[in-house]
Amino acid sequence: MSSPRKRTKIHTSQGRGLSEPQLPLHIALAWIIDRVFPLNDDCQPVPIYSHGFVADILRIIAREVLEIGSKPATFLSLRDELDPLVRKETSQILKRNNKKRSRGQDVEEDYEEGEKFSSWMTAFGDRFKDISEGCTFLDRLEKELRDRLNYADDEEPTELPEPIERHSPLGVFSRTLLNTLRKLSFDETTHLSREIARWCGLDTDGPSIHAGIWSLDRESGMEDSLDKRIKAMQDYQSANASGDYSKALSSLKRFYDYQFPSAGRGQHQHALLNIANFHYSTGGMESALAAVEEATRVTRTAGDKACLHQCISLAQRIKTETTAVAFTPAETIRIRQKPIFTNRLPEGQSPMDVLWSVKPALDLGEPVHIAFRRVHLALGKELATEGHPTEGDKKVSKQWRTGQKLDMAAWNATQAGLWGMLGSDALAEYHEDLALSDLSPWADGRLSVLLSRAARAIDQAEYDTALAMLLDISTLKGMSLSSYHRWSKVVWTVLERRAKLHDDEKSLDHIVSSRAPSDYSKRAGPGGPMRETGHPSPIFIENDNTSDSPSPPPRIPRGIPLMHEYIKDLYKKVEKLQTSGTPPHNILPAILEAVQLSSELGLWSLHRYGVIVLCEVMLQIEGLNMAEKVVGELEKIWDQVLGGNDLECIARGLVCLGKAKIDLALDKHDADNDTNNDNDDGAQDQASDGLLGM
């Protein structure tokens, strides 16, 4: 019998990887290799499948790799050939697992997965239904194939046993495919993903919103010139500071958009990560998520673990800010005196991730005194990473070192904010001094500390002191547009509070007409910074039924996304109700909710302020003689009120306490008058009876 005739090669040279017409088939074969040689977390082979099954699969792979068939296999032919083999093998695995279970032995998770039948080729095709998911799959497949050849990041074989012999036909095929995948650019990877989808018989009409959107056009990019790159970065910095975000994004892309050396593309992932950071800081959450997903894909391919951790960290922040809420509309508001569950707020892997989690934890309703543990946990992680590992530690697989050292200025500034929420101004100022000693004059963190100090000066009615801090030249110099918006909001608050104190209606009208709308800047979700929207939210006017104009899109309620903002909004609502002369029984639900929530969250300054406002509302209730109750409530918190520096709170408390005591005195006076009148009436009756008896 003559041997099968070898297929004629269609291509004459390897050249570019995409010129090979059988590349989709080779990718599918690599996927089959990945499935038939499973590895555990330690990259050790797991013998799930029988030798006969593996031999049958390898026979199919060898036939296609060596091209000894009459024609190359198609997606459907491979699926029809593999599915019966896989179905038969899974039934055998199930029998072996059941035999172990009958003996009382535990079945490992990998073996339990092996007993479930699924079409390997159908699963392969599902990876390419979306082009961007196909690109991610190609990068992951490259890593899996490298693991089966047992390469480390330094391109040297490790000491672990190799599942595939590197010099065997299968090993040569795998290494050739790895070299092809490694040379693909972003656009070429996207094109390959489309070609594989067509090979699988999938519809590829319409571009994916993620695929190729952040690919850098290096062919038409700038030359590898240091001067041009420096100029591009300078343009980016100046445009970003002035608020010209379109020019800033263009300059940032030009900075990274140049012909990379052929030996390596080590800056690709950093380019994409910086673009993702830019979109995140300017509020483009969808664009930021698309960019960070692309950066994660490229980073995994490059094996840059430090950059990968930063990508994962940014992706987690975006997810938390866009999806997490403190309470859903259908959920009852209930504050638990324990940390937020990790399924709602995952625990950070680096010290800075843990420190960042303080802010979203507070937004999601974690009490302040509980959130303090995150500050100490961040410091503990920092001290743990600084220690030298022992020989025993080296044998244990641990997470990689990310290089994200704890920023002590941010650590002290976070503590200052927490102490301020608890009402301890002395400790807040102490940690602010420590933070300022580590910050440069034009750092953004320095502005945050100065704004906090100005806010405390406002509470103490020291408006001139607050303005002096805000208008200092060291504060104004080098301020970016985003920092300016934060700074200007506090300046307008100082002027507004002073005008209200002096009952200056003319100045108040001028301030309201001059300052930006209240919804000009807002936070998108838990943990996110304040961002400028550029314009207030649109107001839709209801149309009549005969109008042809489109109706506004339905709003999806998010419940309570930010807990502290919800409490502050309750106090603002109560203030408006008081100003408008609303009956007290309509104000009580809002003020009682605000007082209860601020107490459970440990916001003692807000709690004391809320108790005073509650007492003001109680005094307005007629016929119930609430003055004695008001005096009792105020006396419980009076020492803490006097110990604080909020002069407005002290003044309102004094006025309320004075009114309550006046009401008590008047009630006592009325009671005494009633008693005297009763005594006089009794004496007159006795005198009348005496006269009649005479």
C-alpha cells in the first residue's frame, strides 16, 4: 500500500503570519492540544484522559500538522471527528469517578470537569463570536501553549517536566505557531480573529466596539525621534492641564505612536494603560474599560506582571464605580457593623489598592470606625512586602511584587479624612501636617488637604482665614483645570456662607448667578473622583400624545449609589422644608432617617448637627409640649458640641436650647398662674358660702 500523498503547500514562504491560509486550522489544533494536555495551577500535567483517547487525538493532530491527508480539515469535519471521541471518553471518566465516589474517595475538580461532555470545536467557535473576545482568546492561547512547552518569561525551559517535547514534530509545530502569534500586531490580531470566525462559519459583519479601537497606527506614526516624543508629551501635559481633552488624547497617542523596535514591543501595554487612565480621569468610562481590556490582553502576552496588576486594579475600580451601589431600590437600608462583603468590594492585592478601597467602602455604607481597618491593612501589606523572604517562603507560590509601594502622604491624608468624619479635628490636623510634609507644593494631594482645612475654617466662621488659604499663590500656581473646579467650588462655598451669615440677599443672588450649576460636576459611583460633566443634565419636558418628538429614554433607578451623599442630601432636603414653612410632621421622617444613619455610620459631626435640627423641628410641633424632651436631647450631646469647632452648630444649638428653656419657663409660669387662679376661685367660693350662711 502506498503512503498517503502529502498535500501541496499553498504558500511558498512563511513571511507575515497572516499570509498563511491554514492559520485558522493551526489555531484550532493548538486549542485541541490545550484541551488534551490539561495542566494544574502549578503547570503540572493532569492525567485526566486515557492513553487511547490521547493517541486518537494526537493521530488527528499529526495528520493535519504533517499535511498527509488528501485535503485540510474544516471546522465541521474536525467537529464531527472529535465529538464522538470526546463523548465516549467523558463517559469513561464518569465511570472512573463514580467508582472513586463509591469507595468514599474525593474526586478532584479537574476530573469532575472532565466527566462533563462539551464539544471542543463548538467551544472553540464560541470564542470568536465577538472579535475582541477572539483577540483575548488568542493571547490566552499563546500563554497556554507556552506553558505546555514549559517556557518561563526569560525564554528558557524550566525544570518542570515538559508535556510536549520541544524537538518533536508537535513541539516544532507549537514553537512555529508561537513565533507567528508573537509577531502579530494589534490590527493583525484583529484580522486573524475575523478570519478564524469566518473559518468557523460565524457572521463577522459589523466591527466590535472593543477590537482594534486602541490599536496604534505605527505605519503612519511619527518617527522614532526623541525630540518629537518629548514635544508630544509636553503638548499632552499642557492640554490636559487646560482642559483641552481632545488635544490631550491626540498628543498622548502621538507620544506612543511610533515605530517600535522589532526586537520588542514593551511599551504597548503602557501606552494602552495610560490611555485608559486618561479616559478614566476624564469620565469616559466605556472608553476606559475598552482600553484597559486591550491593555490587559497585551500585558498578558508580554508577561509584564507589574503592568498586568495595574491593569487589573484599574479595571476593578471602573467596575466598582459603574456597577456597585450602596443599596438597590428594592433593598432595605440597613447599616451593618462589619466590613463590606468582598463580593461587593474585592480586597485589594497591593497596599495602594487597599488604601483606595477606603473611599468606596464608605460610599457603600461601611461605618467609619470599621473602615479604619483598611488603613492599617494597607500599612501591614507594605511592611510585609518590604521584608526579605525566607527559604521556606520561596518554596510557596505567592502573588507577584507589583512595585506599588504605599504612598505615605496618601496614607496620612486618608487617616486625616477619617478622623475628620469622626469629629476629631486635632488628629485630623496632625495627619494633615504629616501628609503636607511629604507632598510637593503643586501636588494634587496637597490641594485636597488644603481644601479640607478650608472647610474646617468655614465651620468655625473664619471666612477670611479660609480665603487666605485658598488664594495663596502656592495653591494657585500650576493648577490644572480639574483642580481649579474643585478649588472654585470651595471658594464659592466660603462666599455663600458669609453672605448667608450677614443676610446679604444681593450678594447671594450674585453668587447664585455666577457660580457653576450644582450638577456641573458629580461622581459617577463608589470610589470615583469628582468629574466635570461640562453641562448640566438634560431636562426632558413631557410631550402630549399627538407630538411626534421622541420620548426621553427610561431612567434605570440605581437606588442609593453613595451613602454619605445620600445623608447630606437628606439634610439639604430638611433645610429646604424648614425654609418653606413645611409642617413639622412632614419633616420628621427625613430628619429621623438622617440622624439614625449618621449615628450608625459613625459620622458624629453630622449626627450632632442632625440632633440639633431634629430638636428645632420638635419645637415646632404644637400641643405636645416637646420642650422638655428637646432639652434632654441637647444636654446629651452638648459637651461634644462645645468640644467641636463648628460654630454654626454651636449657635443653632444655643438658640434651640434657649427656645426650649423659654418654653419650659412659660409652661411653668402658665401652670403657676392656673394654680393661683384655682386657689383664688376656691377662696371666692368659700367667702360666698360664708356670706350666704350668715
